[in-house]
Amino acid sequence: MNPAKPRTTGTAEPKLAQLSAPASVPETETPVQKPSTEAELPLRLAIGLIGMLLASLLAILNEQVTAVALADIRGAFSIGNDDGTWLTTLFEATNVATMAFAPWFGVTFTLKRFTIGAVLAVMLLGFLCPFAPNLLTLYVLRALQGVAGGCLPPMLIIVALRYLPPKVKLYGLAGYALTATFGPALGTPLAALWTEYVSWQMAFWQILPLGIVCCVAIQQGLPADPLKLERFRSFNWSGLILGYPAIAMLVIGLLQGDRLDWLNSTFISTMFCGGALLFVAFLINEWFHPLPFFKLQLLARRNFTHGLLTLVGAVTLLVGVAAIPGQYLAQIHGYRPLQTTPLSLLLAIPLLITLPATAALLNLRQVDHRWVMAIGFSLMATTCFLGSFVTSDWVRENFYWLQSLQILAQPMVIMGILMGVTTGLPPTDGPFASAMFNTVKTLSGAAATGLIEGLGTAREHFHSSMLVDRLGNNALVTSQSIDAVHGLGELAHRIHEQAVVLTSADLYRVMAGIAVAFLLVIPVLPVRIYPPWSTTPPSSR
């Protein structure tokens, strides 16, 4: 690793073969960029970066499409609901846990070799999944595919920080944001396409052609770095042994908690307590280890800390505004993925325009990224507040005008977070930032899923009990209601329907409260920053 060159007024963007950079750059300052040919992005390198973007998108689509098509996959393998939930849980547990450690291996084996190897592994395991002879084999294949898939998204941030010129760095981060917003939104339409019109196997095989394109683009576009196998001499074995099972146990507890009744289950209590203790030990180890996976000292940067904190709220909101309409439509009107596809496409397609447009806005020196985030959270809060007025008469079209607000809200929030986390960050800290950012993102996604499922179940039981009690307290009303709806079965259906509606309204209110809470943090924690290409007047942190 080459030592950083001393500078007075700023630093030039590192050349492609360099990983070194100054140890730190004040958050409120962005290095001065000297005009040179390095400010341009060569076509070949651009092809490699597109390949990395597609590889990250491949991992997200593989995760989302198989999750949406799970009912058809269970039917094909004759798997019950309880056993089927483990297909998603095992994949997510290994996927999230791997993201914490993938950047270290990416730097050691080189970004190019490591990413291509991970893409090939995802493709091979996905191809084999439909041929699994039994459930145990399918579990193993999905868990291994989670490991391979977890290696891909962290590589994109590292590449963007290392190779992109300052003028286009925010556009590269918009590509990463695309995987966090566009990718999940595209999962439902693709799952509907394969299961309704082709075959359930395509939920696994869809990644094959995209994977070939990724490998070719990365091979041709990214420069070949030398292997750094000497890093294994100081490998952080204690961090891996503590951290990997800790994260996996927490994810398993979050995703299986609602089904097994949370802390009333010995298994879930063990997952949470054991995972939490191991994770605390992992963080202590990372603080003192000379070659950590997480560089916790980065939390001294106010914008980095704010970014990770706000990412938790943003991911929770993204999961919520996507899950609540889908669950409502499925339970009240029996919608399949094909019927909810227009709702997903309404959000997914415009993001291809609004994400780069938001990057262009943030690339203006006059624009304060804190205001952009604040507007985004305000729009999210508005969406959730309006959704709390849902009734049993709502159909897919009633959610169009709510989801349309997300077309602007999601890019503003995600791009604001990414700009705050990465601006002024040396490329040498890119792997650490990527590991921490992606782990927080995916762990927050699992937590958000657990929150929505657990809170949804609790509120639905509460509303069902209240409706039955109110109906039972009036014998005359009960008799008339039973006669009117031709039997107890239909009455029970109507009570369940109303309970689902009230639960959806409650979940929207919770999401609105989360949006407002993180909106109030913005004036307090983050500091003013400027685009990567811009110079800033000296100021204190």
C-alpha cells in the first residue's frame, strides 16, 4: 500500500491502482480536486462499474423474487408453511452475516476476482436449487446462496469510493441506492411474471443471464489488482468467530419470532440472548483489533453516525410502505403478486429517473443534503399518515396516490444518507464503511420485518377481541348480524376483515411516528457538507 502524499490545499482523486489516502478528512471539508484527466471516467472502467452495479442488483433480485414466489416454491416441493419459512430465514441469516466480513475478503482477494467468484457461486447454487432431492438439501443450498449473495452489495460501495471521479461520485452512489429501492420494488413484478406465465423454477434461474453479463463486464472493465494474501497473517479470527454467529442468531430470532411467539419460545430467547452477548463481544474485539472488520472509530464522525442511525429508520420505512399495502390487498381482496404488480411498477420505474435527478440536485454546492433528507422524511410521514385512513373499501388504485409520494421521498432519504456517510471518507476506509453500512441496512431490514409481523399479529388479535366483545355485549345486534350475513362463518370473516383494516391503519401510524422521529434528529446530529467535487471553507466539526 502506497503512503499518502502530503498536501496543503487538498488531495487529488487517487489513481486507479492506489488504495491509500489521507487518514482522515474533516467532515465539513471536501478535498480540492485538481483539474486533470483523472476527473474523467474511462469507458472501460465505466463498464466495470456497471457490472458491479448489476451484480449487486442480481443479489437483491435473487433475494426478493424467491421470497415473493415462496408460496409457489413451497407448493412445488410440497413443503408446509412452517418449514417454508426456514427457506427465507436461513438465506437471510447467512446473507446478512456475510456482509459484515465480505469487504475484508474482497480487498484480500481483489475486488475483481472476489466479485466474479461470488456471482458464479450465486448462479451455480441458484441453478441447483430446483433439483434439490429433499428439504434438507434445499436448506443447505439456500444458506450457501445467502453467503454468496451477501458478498455482492458491499463491493459496490468500495468500488464507488475508490474509482469514481468526484464529479460523478454521487451518481455512482445513486446506483447503489438503486439496489436498495428499485431492486426490492422490482421483485414482485418479476415473481409474478415467472410464477404466472413461465414456471416457478425461473424464480431461481432468472439470475443466470444477468450473472453472465455481470462477469463479462467486471472482467473487462475493472483493473486487475495483485492478491494480498499476506493479510491472512493477521486475520481477525476472533472477530469472525464471534460476529458471524451473533448476526445470524439475531436474524433468525427476528424472522422466526412471530411464528414461535417471541420470548415465550425458549428457542427465540436463546437466539436473542446468545446473539446479543456474542455481538457485544464482537464489537469489543473490533475496537481493539489491529485489523478489524468494523472500524468503530468511524463513529466519531457525526455524519457517519447519523447516517447509520438514520439508515435504520429509512430501511424500516421502506419495508413498511412496501409490506403494508401488499399484506392488506392479499388478506382483504385475495390479491396475488400479479395483481399487486402495477403498484410495484408505479414505484420502481420512476426511480430510474428520480434517483439520478436527486444525485444531480445534491451535486449542487448550494444544496444542503440535510434539507433534502428532511423533505424526504416529511413525504414519507405524509404517506403513512394518509394511509392510516385506510378502509375495507380500498383497492389497489387507492394506494397509487400514496405510493407516488415515495417516488420522490425514497431517493431523497437514501441519497442524503449515502452522501453524509461517504463524503470526505478516504478510500482506505471504504471497506470498513461498506461493511458497517451494509450490515446495518440488512439487519434493519430483518428487524423491520419482525416489527411489522409481530406488531401486526398483536394488533390484529387486539382488534379481533375488541370487535367480538363489542358484538357479544349486544345480543340483539349479534342475532341480527348473524341473520344478515347468513351464518357465523361469514360473520367471522367480516370481523377478521375489519381487524386487518384496523391493523393496517395502526401500522401506518407507527411508520408515520418513525418518520417524524428521524426527521427531528436531522437539525441536531448531522453537519453541513458539500459535494465531493466542491471545496469548502475551513470550519470545525
